[in-house]
Amino acid sequence: MKPLKIALIGAGPMGLSMALNLQKTGRADLVAICDHSADVLQNACQTFVKQTGQEVAAFSSYDELTKKGKYDGVMIALSPETQPKLAVSEMKRGKHVLCQVPVAVTMEDCHALMDAARESGVVFVGAEQAHCWQFVEEWRKLMAQGELGHIIFAEGEYLHYEPKWDWFVDENSGKPIITDDASLGKEEGYRESWRHRVFKHPILYLPHTLNPLLTVTGGRITKVSCFGTKPESYSSEGFMVRDLETAVMYNDKDTVFVVKTGFTTPHGFKAGTGAHWYQLKGTKATVEWARSEIDTPKRFDAATKEWTAENWGVPPKSDDPLVQESGHGGVDLFPILAFLDGIQKGIKPRMDALACVELAAPAIAAAQSSEQGGKLIEVPSFR
């Protein structure tokens, strides 16, 4: 199989990780890295060459990449505000796209992505990986075997506290500034980072939590109502962001969802999944991930009326060292493999353009609802 030629747009930590994982597959060559920050670009190129022994072309602007770069597809690891325009541009140029998630934070961008994906016919994959965790795969098997019955309730959370985030960007170097000092926003030479802006509505990160649940229940979210705390953090002093937003959703399979997200107040991590937690309540059984680091995964059987501890894991069952080393509990490699399989083998990816916008659109609607005091909002269909 002839290796594909792939370019990376966005050379920060996540983009560089994607590039290294791609090269390790032996099925593609990273031929170009593009980033507007000279420091970030230099670091990424040097690290890539050092770890892989492969030379890579460096581009400081997207226009330069499109004019001089020769590649079959791109991996995009930028802000959800920036990614859609570039993804649409690349698809219109006939290039395959692997895009970090959330893929968009506006409905307009969701529609643009879907239009471009349909018209171009190229492979589009969202780099969402939580649905690849081993316990989620076990839940999908239970669902397929009829052991869960009808799922009437699905719940998840992504409460990822860090005392310091990359709140600002140095306007001269383009480098992110990791800090807990909100006063930098008043000084010249600094601007709000995309994360700072998105954290004003943390529910926009909902795809990371909704995705594993929807891969079990099926269907799409049709309605959403959302409430959040006031737009001024209680823990991250001086930052005008919401500490928590909670969305109540309904899908076309008659399942009620509750999903919450937050990044600026302390919460205990869960065993294996860190900031993530999930549960599904079916008419025949309930399955639940560990609620804390001293808890265990469990299942309730409606027939026996008993809870049992389960030995479901997080890393996928694989002896492949590439999987074990790929990050996020061994699942960062899977979006890349889905991308390559879609191009080289014609296998339809689970996280295609439709799946991605059906994760982004409910989050966008939830943020709109939160702004309007919990107003019920209909989520448009992209099917």
C-alpha cells in the first residue's frame, strides 16, 4: 500500500502528537507542518525529525502551504473557531481531512462542513477518541445483544479542572500563555486564547461526553435546554467564564440525556478516565463507569435486581505498542487509523462529517439556551 502524503495544520502539542502517531503507522508520511507561530513551528519540526528521522517541510502560512505543499490530505489541530474554514477549503480542493474536535462552534460552520463533505466526496474524520475506550465498546456490544433493553436515560460529564490554563496568547510570538493571572488580559501584547473564549460556555466541549453515549443509543439530539452558573468563575479568580453548564437533551430514539461540562473548579478524577464519567439506564440493565478513583465500574440487572462490579477497562484490548503509546488511554491512534482506512480501504468512519456536526450542533444549541435562561431549542437536522 503506497503511503499517503499528509500535511499538519496546527503544530501545538495535540497536532504534534497526531503527526507522530500518523508516522508510526507506516501507512502515511507527514510531508509538511504549517503553523503561524515561528517558535511553535520550529519546535514541532525539530521534534518530529528527532523522533522519526524523517524530514518535513515547514510552512508559516496556510496560503504558502496550499501553493507549495504536495499532499493527499490534512490533519487540522487548531481552535474550533478556526478549523471549519480550513477544513472546508481543503475539502473543496479535494483533500481528505482529519479534524480535531469540537469541529465547530457555530451552526453556520456546521452547515458549511456538511455541504463541503457532501459535495467533495472526500474522507472527513473527527479526531474524537473517547468512543474507542474499551468499556464503551463493551456497552455497545451489550446494546447490540439486547441486554440493556431500551435506553431511557443517558448521562455524562467532563469536569476537567486545572489551576492554570492557556488563557492568553502572546501576540508577538503566537505562543499560548499558561497562567492563573487574569490581569494579563488588561496588558498590551496579550489576547484571549480560543480556550478562554470557549470556556465562557464550557458546554461547547459537550462532544467529548455526548459522543460515547450516542454511539450506544444511536439517533441524534433533537431538543436541548441548558443552564449554567454565572459568567464569573468562583475558583479561577478574575476570569469571566462559567464554572459549570448542564444540558438536558432528548434524542429521536426517546432517550433523555443529561450532560455537564466545566473546567474552572476542582473536582475529583475518575478511575482511568480522569475528568470523564458516563452512565446508561436501560429497561433491562444499567451500566455505569466508576464515579471516583476509589469506585469501580458496575452493572445493575433488572431481572436479578442486583449490582455487580465489572472489570471493564479503558485502554482497548490490544498488544500493539502503537495503541498503548498513543495517548488518552490508548485511543489517540484510532481516529488516525479511521482516517487512513477511509482513504485507503474505503471503510466508512464512525466519526464522519455527519457524526461530528451531530455532536457539535447540540453543544451550540446548549450554549444558546444557557444565554437565554434555559430556553428549549430545537437542534437542526443535517441528514
